[in-house]
Amino acid sequence: MELGQVVDFYDRHPINEGQILDTRVSFVGGDAVRLPFRTASFTACLSQEALLHVPDKAGALAECARVLIPGGRLAFTDWVAGPRLSPGERRRLNEWMAAAGVESLEGYKRLLTRAGFGAIEVEDLSDWWRRILRERLQMYRGLKAETVARFGQARYDEYDQLYAFFVGLVEAGKLGGGRFSATRGG
Ligand SMILES: C[S@@+](CC[C@H](N)C(=O)[O-])C[C@H]1O[C@@H](n2cnc3c(N)ncnc32)[C@H](O)[C@@H]1O
């Protein structure tokens, strides 16, 4: 999907009638470890499958704590590593998907505590993700003829190999998903 299509959808979506979103939503580019916002300026902080790309997770969580008011809530989803994820597999995830660091469920709990968060809730989404990714791999393979016609056999093979590797890690319990929420201490 082109960016223009997303904007078009946003403009025409019923929720934006009367410019509701125009007055409540703005987009600001920035680095997660140096958020361009004032201290204690938000009641909630959300992230979806982005922290895996940030090597300094302690720094990113410290920034979330900084910009939240005391009692503000942080919620995020991310990939999580199982104990058997090997250094070689981590390297390949980094080279292929820019997964600069994959944390474990327990590791995230420790990092959140150290960053000053309490009331930490952790949900393991791995079973759910496994089903979704298995279906997605089948869907991509079902589109083989069209994909090869459009991008060529070599590109199809390269992507299929890498995606199968990724899904294989999830099938083997070496990689999964987690949903986290936590409250910034006072
Ligand atoms: C897998 S995408 C997820 C995007 C979106 N949250 C979603 O679920 O569709 C990962 C996102 O992380 C962002 N990202 C990676 N490193 C970042 C950093 N250091 N600071 C801020 N964002 C970063 C990328 O720009 C990208 O938009």
C-alpha cells in the first residue's frame, strides 16, 4: 500500500468527520532513545513491534518513563526470544530484519522494573503468532506464480527461504511474541 492510500483512508474515515483526528493526532519523527517530548507530558505510551529494532532497550524504556506522568501507562507488543535462540540465529535476524536485539519475557520484566515501572502485566502471544505466521507463509506460497511473474524466481526463493527461517524459529519455540503493560511509578 502506498503512503498516499493510507492518508486517503485517514481523510475519508468516518472517525475524521468534523476533523476529530486533525485536532487530536499529530505525527512527529524521532528516535525512541531520545524522544523529542517534554518530561511528564503524556498519560499513555504505546509501541507495536518496534523495540526489536532498538538495541538500547533500557534507554528506550527510560525515555517512555520520562515522558509519562506518574501513574501513566506504557503498553507495547514485541518479539520475544526463547532460551534456545542461538547467537547465529540472532545474527541472521539482525541481518535480515534489522532485529537489533530480541529480549525475553523475563528480560523485559527486569528492564521495566529497572526503568521505574510497576503493575507489570505480561502476556505470551506466541501460540497466537505461530498460527498467524503459519497461515501467512502458506498464503505467500499460494501466491508463488504471481510473485515469480512480478519479481522473478530468485527474489521469490530468497524471500521464501528467509520467511521460512523466521516462521521455523517461531514453530520451534525459539521466537515468539509478547504483550506488556506497566505503570510509571510516582
Ligand atoms: C516492524 S515496524 C512496526 C511499525 C508499526 N508499529 C506497526 O505495527 O505497523 C518497526 C518500526 O520501528 C521503527 N523504529 C526502528 N528503530 C527506531 C528507533 N530507534 N526509534 C524510533 N522508531 C524506530 C521503524 O521506523 C518502524 O516504523
